[in-house]
Amino acid sequence: MIPLSVLDLSVVTTGTKPAAALRNSIDLARHVDGLGYVRYWLAEHHNLASVASPAPDVMIGQIAAVTKHIRVGSGGVMLPNHAPLVVAERFKMLEALFPGRIDLGLGRAPGTDGATAYALRSRLDRREGDDFLERLHELILWQTREFPSGHPYHNVVAMPDDTPLPPIWLLGSSDYSSELAAQVGMGFAFAHHFASHDAIDAMVHYRNRFQPSAWSASPRAILAVAVIAADTDEEAEKLATSFDLNRLRRDRGQYLPLPSVEEALAYPYTDSELTSMRRNRSRLFVGSPATVQKTLRPLIDSSKPDELMVITAVYDHDARKKSYSLLAEAFGLKAAG
């Protein structure tokens, strides 16, 4: 069976304040650590009422400290928001504290709206346009120490200097991301749960174009998917109504806390809204464990990921934990330890 991992947004609901959502993330990490999940990644988002964590590196340290087996990483750090030296220092520190258990996932997007992105970057030496490649190159140089003689950074050292950067993964939702990950020879994680680009095309393209590097001798591909599992199809569909309404609002630019099932069921949907909801369901896998496996199988067989990373956003925290438990059993995960 394919290995499973977790992508967590620290989802805020109408009944769960942001501080409680962060504590729920720690609780969920402990839970899946014992179920045999491979990784637990935290996302970076800013100024969103629906997402509690803007700082994955802080959460990584908290979660790694209370788990024993699972790898913990960023899904991801939005590199244009940060000075590469700061990213290098923080993740070398995490690697030093939790050796062999940290991942550094990097993204190109701001993870927020334009005004907030400007506030995040206004004090940085910011280039016009997309400077992700420049920042990625600089981040790598903090590891390799290959700044040329005479360069201002030649004698600057990213501490702790006896610890390497953790494995780097490039995140993406487009063909550009898969091409870049293949060219630089790094791991690639594709965000099927919100991408408009075809996941199969991106994953196959990455494998076919991969160039071995010091970072990885062979392609390593993760497919991130949104899943809601419950004991029965009917129960899972009911849980998914919160997602449906939340996604509908997001499409309108309303990033509100996740609504309850009761609120979602009582919402007066128009015909056009129902059409939009059905279209959005192409990015969500809902049902009993058997149903989820059946609907996921064609995508897995065609895209051939090395690992499936699951994001489950439901209103009730216990229902979310149960969804991950059901998937662990269905996919034959072996309990850690």
C-alpha cells in the first residue's frame, strides 16, 4: 500500500478559535504519529480567518517535540516572504534539535492577499516580479558555502554550521513547479486539492524530466489530496457539507472560518451555487474507507506518487481524527513503534 502523510492548515471553525485550532493540530499530530503516517506538514497562510498558523517553523518545533516517529515539515514555507538566510537558520536549528525528522517544503505563492504580502515583504530587499529562483539559489548557497570570494556573504555562516539543511521539497500546483523541481533535482509535492492544472500531467512530467542532483538521486513525488472519510458514505457526505459551503465562499473571496454542518445544511443554495459546489467536488474525495480507496485508485495509478498526503478539513475535531484513523486502517498502515 502507498504511504500516507498529513497536510494540516490548523483550520479555524465557527466553534473553534484560532488558539484552540493550534492545539488541535498538536493533538492530531500525536494521533497520527501512532497510526503510522510518514509526515506531518504545516502550511503557511497569512490574514486568513480560516487558518490559524502563519508560522510553520514554530509549529514544526512544537509538534516534533511531542511526537516520536513521524517526520515534521513545512507544506510549505513561502520563500518570497522570507530572507533565505532566516529560512536556512531556522530549519538547520530544527534539524539539529530533531535530526532526521524535519522536511523543508518551499512554495512560490505569498499565501495571502496582495496587501498582506506587501506588509510581509516591504522591509526585505525585494526584486520586482517573481524572484523565487533567486531566493532558492541563495538558500542553497547557505548550505554549500559556495559564495564566491569577495561576495558580501562569503564570510557569513548560517548557524548551526555543523547541521545540514533538511531535505528540500518544492511545492506546486502547475506545470512550472513540476518542471522546476525536475530541473533542480529536488522532491516535488503537488497540491491536487486546489490546483487547476492536471495532477497526472504534473507528476508524470516531473518523473520524466527529473535530473539527479546532490539533493536527490531519484525523483520523489508526493500527491496532496483532500479527503473526508467516515464509517458510511452518508456520514462522510454530511461532514463534507461544511467543506462545500466554505469552498463556495472562498471562491467569492470570503475566507471565513469553517461552518458547522448545521449551518451548511440550512444554507439556501441557488442553482448556480449548487453547480459550483459539484464542480469543486472534483478536488475532494468523500465516503467510507472503501469508497475513498475506490475513487482515489485511478488517480494514484495514473500519477504514481511515492506518497499520498491527506488534508482533511471538517468541523468536528474528533471526526477529523477518526477520518485519519479510518484511512490508516484502509491503506494498511502499520502502527509506529
